[in-house]
Amino acid sequence: MERLSLGQLFVTRLPAVYAECGRVISETVTADRRQELGQLARTKPTANRPATLYRAAESTVTLYGNEYRAVVVHSGAHDKRRQKKIDREPAREKTELDKSFKQQCMSEYACEADARAAAQRWAAQPARYHELAWEIEPHCTYARGRPKNGEPRKVTRVQYRVRSRIEPSASALERMKKEAGCFVLLTNVPREGEGAADAKEILSLYKEQHGVEQNFSFLKAPAVVNAIFLKTEERIEALGLILLISLLIWRLIERKLRKHVEDTDRPITGWDNKPTTSPTALMITSKFKDITMIRIGPVRRLNRPLKPVQLEWLHALGLKPDIFTAEPRAG
């Protein structure tokens, strides 16, 4: 974090485990000063994937002695996921509180002071979504037989029982619902001057990182990492360079394809021969997997003519059909 603050601009997500994250979200919700950012996704919304709407507010956080710019973002889609968590967590807490009551409070006490002390210890435990209360009820044991007329029943023993009351905290649940869907983006990008960016631009920069992050997750997958064993640091560095260059080419292919779709305003044939406006480099592996090149003397040729869908993809990439058969240029 300190190294990034020395001139290198960054945008990252502040983990919720940091106290500063909860603080700025709480202050933003209390002040209710989030501005509407609208929809940021470039793809058109569908019935199954409706558009996500965003709101944001500016704040600052201090981490490790450094002050950073914090953009508190509320996501409509994230809100829906969190609402399910809101429905689950109070029920889970209620179950845990009932369990702790049975563990900490006996069924009966011979002394009212002991019953009161146990009830107070139980009620002192932290509860986020409930308010804890208790009451002590005396339970009398009477002597056998009927009393004489006009005389009260004779009490032989008095024991005390603790009754718990666990009520939902309306204010806590309401505040949790308001904070649902919020996350914090941490950045040192300036608000004004050269290289400045507002909250909407910061969020856009953060969302554009997902493609790169997905590709890097491939490199860290156990199926890839565990299958590689190299003895020297030089070979590890060389493999890392090859993988990074490969990922760069992979992303450039997708950029070229999607730029073609955007410029022509026409979808391209994707999986299962269905049109798509978000072609991927992985689709190419399925479109050209049956290509076989034959070399007869100095002449190259394909084992069969290219299909229309293959010609479509070559055109989107800006390549000619003879890319497979043309002699490579020297040097």
C-alpha cells in the first residue's frame, strides 16, 4: 500500500475486513449523499440479466498512516445478493442466541441472585440483529395435601427460572438493508488536475479489470501450476514471459472481435451457432479445430474449403482466407 502511494496510480477494492471500510459505508448511508451513476455495462440488458444500476459517494480513508480516496459504490445486483444474506443471518443469529441461552442459563436456580447473574451474563453478549431481554419467574413447590380452610398452601421450596426474550432489532435490520450492496473502491487517482477521474470513471476503470483478472486466474489454477516443474529461475522467468505474451495476444484477439461487432453493429456466430455480441478467443478454438493444412512440395493447401462461419471469423479478425496457405514472410 505504501509503495503504491509513491506516485503509482491504482484502483482496487478495499476488503470488508478493514474497519475503515465499514466506517465509510456507515457514514455514507447515514448522510444519504450517494449520486446516481446509472448503468455502466456495454452489453444490452436481457430478461435473465437485467441492467445493474450504480450509485456512488466520495469519502477518504486512512490506512497505515496514508490517506486515500474512497469511492463508496452501491450496486443494484450486489444488493440483491446481499438481501438473501440479510434474510439468512438474523435467523442464524437467533438460533445461536437460543443455543447460548440453554448453555449459560440453567433450567432452575435455588437463589434469585444466581438466576439474575446468569441472565445478565447471557444478555451482555453482542447481538447484531436482535435485542436481548430477560425476566425471572419464581417457581414454588407446595407441601402435599390440602390446606385448612382459609389458610394458604404451604410453600416448601422456591426455585427461580430465567425466561429469555429475543426480539428482532428493527433499526439494525433497516440499517443493514440500507448498507446492503455497498462496497468501497480505494484509489489515489486525483479528483482534480492532470489524470483526474470522477467517481463514475473510477468505477468504470475498476470494472474493466475483470477480463485481465479472469485470465490471471487461469495461470494460478492448480491444474496448470501443478503440472509444471522447472528447475531454474531462468526457466521460470522464461515461461512466465511466454504465458504473459500469450495472454496479451488472447486479449487482443477478443478486443479485435468485439471492436468489429461494435463497429458493424452486427453479432457474430458464437456457441451452438447462435449469434453473440460478446465473442471470446475461446470460441475460435471451436471454430477452427478441424483445420488441417497439407503441404505438397512448395505448395500449401487446406484439406477442405473453409466454412462460411470460419470466413466470418477471419473477416472479423481482419485476416484473409489465405492466412493458412500463404508462405510466411522472411525476417
